[in-house]
Amino acid sequence: MKILCALLCGTYNLYRLFCLSFFLLNISHINDTIRLKRTFIV
């Protein structure tokens, strides 16, 4: 169970780092992303 938890936590941290890197690489497209999110939310 501890091994499974460690794997999940590690995967989550990698996923979060990947998302952060992706966000920083596409920082010039933030307005488009916000507009897209609003479109999906509404």
C-alpha cells in the first residue's frame, strides 16, 4: 500500500511539474487558454 501511495504521489508531482513547464512555455497564450476555459465552463 505504501509503495502504491509513493507511486501515486510521484506521478502526481511529475504531472504537476509537466503542467507547470507546459504553462510557462505557453505563457504568451494565457489569454487564449482563459478564453477556452470560459467557453468550456459556460
